[in-house]
Amino acid sequence: MTQNAKSARRTDDTDGAPRTTGMTLVVTGASGRTGSRVARAAEAAGLTVRPASRATGFDWEDPSTWADTLRGADAAYLVHPSDVGAPGSAEAVGGLARAALGLGVRRLVLLSTRGEDQALPTEEALRASGADWTVVRAAWFAQNLSEGPLAEEVRRGELVFPAGEVREPFVDVRDIAEVVVAALTGGERYVGRTVAVTGPRLLTWREAVAEIAAAAGRPLAYRAVPARDYGEALTGFGVPREEASFLVELFETLLDGRNAHLEDGVRQVLGREPRDFADVVREAAAAGTWAA
Ligand SMILES: NC(=O)c1ccc[n+]([C@@H]2O[C@H](COP(=O)([O-])OP(=O)(O)OC[C@H]3O[C@@H](n4cnc5c(N)ncnc54)[C@H](OP(=O)(O)O)[C@@H]3O)[C@@H](O)[C@H]2O)c1
């Protein structure tokens, strides 16, 4: 399908569930964990995907790159790096939303984080833009432990993290992607709504690493550290002090027990239970993710 498919846009509600086909969707963070899955799920649903990241010339930090990415699209999935609550995120998301509206791109879905006070101004900036918005508030990704820097730490044998013994319902990013696409193709149903998505089971980080160790067939450890010590360690590894301070504050917020409960967003939107952490672990172990 080409990007001109917008002209073929139609609404089909023959089975009672409005579905927009021929929609062109800008996917920011398209090379990242959620964006890559949103792109795949959107294509599977018949949408035309326009990937957006620095690799395609779109830069959140350079508003002059936004219009070329947005022009002619119908909708956008917004992922703000590196965190939805990072300094400058509210201004960037609000600015991009207003630019999108100015170009006729009204339907915007923002990825946010469940329980993150720092993300609330970003969510509010999207709402205030006047867009047809949906906010998807996600739990910690299960794939944090199978893709990216934490996965590499686990693979080396010990995950050092400031999560204490708090419990978290790790969510599979494929479920996030399917919720995003269902929201985008669900007509008006999810416009103006905030959907919280989690996995189906609460696990401590220690239990999560133990499940990985069992699947990988090797001893792997979890060591809890205070958030401030973690921040010092990050600075020692070259993370700028301002960014490390933000992460300390973020982890102290997110890992204080406020998120130790399940939400039913996946079931509400997709009509099925969320995928379990064990599914991600089984597949990643089979792919050799944590092999020595
Ligand atoms: N990790 C979690 O457990 C969790 C939970 C809930 C919500 N979140 C939220 O998820 C978001 C991160 O999503 P993710 O994990 O899917 O992404 P990710 O895997 O960290 O990938 C980041 C993506 O953003 C792009 N990017 C980085 N800097 C950019 C810039 N200046 N301009 C344009 N694109 C840029 C990257 O591509 P290029 O390098 O090509 O630019 C890449 O596609 C954050 O907002 C975070 O708050 C995370």
C-alpha cells in the first residue's frame, strides 16, 4: 500500500466495530522496542506505516524536521526518548501535537508510563493540543530484560537495579503495540481516553531474573541497590549527572510500590488476557538472548 492510500481511506463498520483502512500512520521510535512492534501490528491491520526516527530524518529535538514526517498522514504514534517524563518532553510532545494538527494529523496516541508523576505534564500537553488523543500508560516492559542494556547486564550474570523487592506486572511490548493499533482503528471509541496496560502477573525483579535463569539454564543473579547508589554508578559509567539525577528520581517514584497491582487495559481493548512474562522469557531464551 502506498502513502497515497489516504485517498482510499474508508470506514467499515459492517461488524459493528469501526475500522479505518488506508490510514497512514507515523510511527515515532520506529526502530525501538515498541515502535517496531507498532509498525508491524499496524501493517498487519492494513495501515500504511511511515517510520520516524533520527534514522529517517525525524528528530524530536529539531522541530524543523517534523513537518516532512507528518504531512499527509492521518495519525501518529508518539514515543518520546528517552523517557516520556524527561525534561523537555512536555514541550516537545505539545509542540509536535500542535504541528500535527496544523497539518491535519488529528489522531495521536502517546506512549506513557503507569504511575509516573513526571509524565503527567507530557500527557497534559497532548490533551491541551486539541488533538484526538489516546494515552497508553504502560507498566515496565518485559522486554527491558530481553532487549537493550539491562538484558546485556543479565546476560553478563548479574542485574544490579534499584527495584528492591517491589512487585511489577511486566508487560509484553507486543500487547502495547496491539492496544495502540486497536485504539487507532477503533473509530471514536478510544479518543480522549487513557488506557493502562500491564501483564497478567506480579513479579519482583528477583523472581523475574530467576525465571530467566531457569529458562537460560545458567545461574543469573539480581542485586538490589538504593536508587542513589545506582545514580552514582550511572554517572561513573559516563551518564551525564542531570540525566542520572532524573533517573534516580524516576526510579524512586516508579519503584515505591505504587505500581504493584494489575490493570485490565489489555483485556478491555483486545478482549483477551495479556501475554505472560514467561512467554517473552521462553522465546528470548530459545533465541539465545542470555547465553553465556
Ligand atoms: N522501558 C519501559 O519499561 C517503559 C515503560 C513505559 C513507558 N516507557 C516509555 O517508552 C518510551 C521509549 O520507548 P521504546 O522503549 O519503544 O523506545 P526505545 O527502544 O528506547 O527506542 C528509542 C527510539 O527513539 C528513537 N529516537 C531516539 N532519540 C531520538 C530523537 N532525538 N529523535 C527522534 N527519534 C529518536 C530511536 O531511533 P533513532 O536512534 O533512529 O533516532 C528509537 O527508535 C519512553 O518514552 C519511555 O518513557 C518505557
